[in-house]
Amino acid sequence: MTALECVRGGGMIIVAAEGQGTGAFTKRCQGGTHDGETIV
């Protein structure tokens, strides 16, 4: 799903660091229709 779909569904985008010092981030949708889904 996309960030736009998340926001349209009433959610907000949460960015979280992944692992230890890898520099990678995961984005998730929190709340709304798409709660808990990963944003790509």
C-alpha cells in the first residue's frame, strides 16, 4: 500500500528504524482502515 492510501483511510504514517545501525527504515500505517500495514 502507499502512504496516500494510508492517509485517505484515516491513518498516520509511522517511521521506525529497523535493526541496529543498518540505516534501514520501515514505514507503517497506524490507525484508520489500513492499521498495521506496511507502506512501500
